[in-house]
Amino acid sequence: MADALKVGIAGLGTVGASLVRIIQNRANELAVTCGRAIEVTAVTARDKSRDRGIDISDIAWFDTPEMLAAEADIDVFVELIGGAQGAAANSVRTALERGLHVVTANKALLAASGVDLAAIAEEKSVLLNFEAAVAGGIPVIKALRESLTGNTVSRVYGIMNGTCNYILTRMEKEGLSFADCLKEAQRLGYAEADPSFDIEGNDTAHKLAILTTLAFGTRIAADEIYLEGITNISIEDIHAAADLGYRIKLLGVAQKTDSGIEQRVHPTMVPHDTVIAQVDGVTNAVAIESDILGELLMVGPGAGGDATASAVLGDIADIAKSQPGAQRVPVLGTPAAALAPYRRAQMRSHEGGYFIRLTVADRTGVFASIAARMAENNISLESIMQRAKPDVSDDTSKTIILVTHATTEDSVRKAVDAIKAESYLAGEPQVIRIERPKAF
Ligand code: NAP
Ligand code: HSE
């Protein structure tokens, strides 16, 4: 049997501790499958004394990730710290420049520096694997990078943040508050160290940027993504969506249009009877539309220690099985130097249906005025209805809900601005885009 693959792990939190435990518990099976043993020989985290529920007493401890990357006797550097800058970024760069293979689950880092890091890996002829960085345990990176080679992808979209999907599901099904659901997602190890990255949509944007690069062969452009998180979604929106036959999901969508690539992350109403609408809790779903294969949907655990460690372990096993000096699959599907510039489609030209919720003063003429503002902007309405406010003590205002036929973002923004200029609004309008998945 070949020599053991020596693995150094930086970060022993939710994912790192699960990974160490799984590698130790499955040592024999892994050696058989990979044709060589996989051994964790070096680790680091911030606090050496913290009880992590794993035995690391025989593993060399390094005081910093940078020292581990530079000095440890390892073949693979696994980065499970997180963050686009600092220790994670420095140590990954050090490891690649040293000619070590790298595995990371860090989407923030890849969204910020993925092309640069891919270029170093390709120059050094080492692997930079990152299956866990998008949609947790779902093997979507390999699917796009390898299995769909030759297909022309037209759209990638999905539920890519377990924390948000967990919050929206529990708010809808159990009537729990946003804050309580978020606390529970943090306790379960789903949320980022800074959970605002989850709920404000940044984490989904990082993942979408990576998928866009793999799908369309363009350079990563995370800061070009239109971004809205779920913090403005109220239980009233969730109930109104349900009444209309929809569920609200935080979707990331990247699609080719005539004017460029549209990349957007926002709460989205999807028809109740679609598969994607039924994806609940921490589960993620990624749909890929391409010309040869057609529509593909992958659904599975999107966050949590074991689900994520499963993807990290798959990446390590690929390295264990790879031949030294063999031709490598380009890190981002296309060689880093050949990635095309990203051409952005303007969000205002986005086309689709819209849900608009307005809180208005209860007086004559309001309904007609709203309908007129819509017509002036060429917006055709599928439905318009008035609902009583959930707060029964408030009989001075009413909720009006509009659902539009397909229109443009530009028209909707102009119509909503015109309504805001009237005197009858009693609250900020809520606008939620509607998405109708092709096959799912
Ligand atoms: P975590 O529980 O917060 O663990 C982070 C680990 O990094 C901790 O062990 C921490 O040390 C260590 N660390 C932080 N800063 C450090 C520094 N400057 N030097 C040395 N060690 C440092 O995070 P996680 O949930 O495991 O996530 C790790 C990575 O996986 C992130 O990139 C995350 O986005 C990604 N990811 C997570 C999930 C998930 O479901 N959790 C899913 C997919 C991807 P201490 O323990 O001593 O504090
Ligand atoms: N915080 C992320 C999520 C972890 O909730 O989806 C998985 O990337």
C-alpha cells in the first residue's frame, strides 16, 4: 500500500471537529477505498485547551494556521477557519505556494480570491478542492466542474443557505420568531461565525459567485450580485404567500441574458407545488439548466458539521487517489487564465412576476390610484386584493396585495416610487419577486 496521506487541519470548530472524528472512526474503510491511509498529522485552532469532543492528543499542534501551512510535515492543508482575509487567506496562499494540495469549505475566501488562488494551484500543479463551499454536502461543484463539461449552462439557481431556509421554514410551520429560529440555527452549527452573512444574503452571494464561474466560465464577480436578505420578511408575508399558493425561499439565481449574466440573491416566492418550494429546514437545492442534459436538481443537507465534513472528506479522498504529476482538472472548471471577464446584466432589466404588499390608509380612491400607477408603468395585474390588518385594533389602515404578470424590475420600481409619492401609504411597501422553476 502507498504511504499514508498526511493531512493538516486548520480550524477545529463545527466542521473541523466532525472531520477529525470521521477520519479517525473510518480509518480502515478509507484506507481500502483510497488505496492508502488518510492520517491527520497536524492541527491548529485558536484555543488549544478547548474540549472539542475529539482526541487530538497524538496529533501535532501548531500555534497558528500560517505556521501549520508553512512548516507541518503534510501533503494536504485543510482550511476550516472561515473568512475572506486573515489567517484563512494567508495560510491557504502559503500552503499552495509551498506546493501542498488544499481543501477548503470557505466560500467567502473563494468569492474574494478564488481566481488568484486557482492560478497558484494550477501553476504548482496541486489540487484546490472546495466541494463543501457550496450547498454543504451536495456534490454540486463536481457536477458543474466535471460531469457537465460540454453542456452550455443557461441558468443555475437554488436554495444555498441552510440557516435562512431553516428560519423561513420554522417561522412558517411553527410560527416561531425570526430571532428564536436564528438562535437555534446557530446552536445547531448551521450559521456563519457572523450570522449576518447568512441572513443578509452574503453567504448565498458568495456561493452563487462560485457557481456562476463554474457554470459560465467567467471570472468571479461576487460584488456585482444584486443582494437582498431575509430580515425584512415578516410572518404576514409568509402567510400571504401561502394564501396565494406560494412559499418564500431565499434563492440565488444566475442566468444568461442577452445583455449579460444576471446574478441575484433575494427572497423569492415559488409556487407551492414545485419541488423547490417543498425543500425545508437546513436542506439545500441547486438546479442547473443546460442544453444537452436539460434540467438537473440536486437536493440534500446544506449545512452542519457532518454534512459539510462529508464533502471535505470526499475532496481529501480525491487527493489520496490522485497520481503525483497527473494532469489536474482546472480548479474552476476552466483554467484560471482563460476565464472570461464577467459581463453583468442590469437588475432593472430583470423580467418576472412580482408580489407587492402595501399598507395604506383606509380611504376612498386608494385602490383606483394603485391600479392607475400600475397601468401607467405597463404592469398587468394577475390579482389585487385587500386584506384586513392582522392587528385588529388598527382599523385605520388596510393591506393591499398585488400580484403582477411578468413585467420588468424597472417598471415595478417606478410604479412603487409613484405610489410612495402619494399620501396614503402607511408603511414601507414590500416587494418580493416570483420565480417559476422550469421543471421543478
Ligand atoms: P466554526 O465552528 O466557527 O470554527 C472555526 C474554527 O476556526 C474554530 O476551531 C476556531 O478556533 C478556528 N479559528 C478561527 N480563527 C482562527 C485563527 N485566527 N487562527 C486559528 N484558528 C482559528 O466554523 P465552522 O462552522 O466549522 O466553519 C468553518 C468553515 O466552513 C467556514 O469557512 C464556513 O463558512 C465553512 N462552512 C461551514 C458550514 C457549516 O455548516 N458550519 C458549512 C459549509 C461551509 P477555536 O475553536 O479555538 O475558536
Ligand atoms: N452558514 C451556511 C448555511 C453554512 O447556513 O448554509 C453552509 O455553507
